[in-house]
Amino acid sequence: MLIKVAETKKEMDDAFSVRHRVFVQEQNVPEDLEIDQHEDEATHLVAYDEDTPVAAGRYRMVGDFVKVERICVLKEARGTGIGRLLMNELENQVRKIETAGLKLNSQVSAIEFYKSLGYEVTSDEFMDAGIPHVTMIKAL
């Protein structure tokens, strides 16, 4: 498994492809919500199994926090540990930034995964793109 900061057009296309398969095709998130106005300001990561992109995510500064967004793993790669590796690499990148911590909006189904990484729920449940979410924070 290899996790890279997406720097080339191909790497960005790979990240977008993983996101499209997970969010649009699998979870029925409207395509116009999946790609948004923050793509250019975010740092994107993509994880590869050999040459195949299998996971992706991004982060960006929002106020005092680094906001973690669009974390996803292809169905066939879930359970392999790649999501944890992706989050660990993302956190290694963020440690170079002065920040109050990490913030993300987790799908309710992923709360336990993020808790296992040290995140704490800080909000009531809310809907985003038709999917129940909560906000979670992790201090660095």
C-alpha cells in the first residue's frame, strides 16, 4: 500500500475516481455535492494498492482547525487497514501545520472507526447529503 499527496492530474483524477465510486455510486450522494468549491484549496491524499487507487481523502484549514473531508475506501479494500493508514498519513502531514486540532464530519456508520483513532463526538446527529453525520474533533 502506498499513500501519496496528489500532485499530478492523474493522482487527482485517481482520488476523484475513488470518491465518485464510494459517494456517488455506492452512497447516492448527488454528484453536484461531491465535488465542491474547496477542491483547489485542499490537500488531497490517495492510497494505492499496487497501481490501483483504493482510498482517498482531503484536508484544509478552516478557522483554527484542519478539517478532514471526503475520507473514503473502496468497498473491496475495506477491512484491509488502508483507511487507518490513510488517516495516519493525513495526521503526519497535519502535524507540520499550527492548528488547534483536527475536525471532521463523520457518517454515523464510521463513528467507531474515528473513535479508534482518537476522535471524540462533539455534536448531535445531523443530515448531510441525505446521510446522518456527527462532528468529531481530535487534539494533536
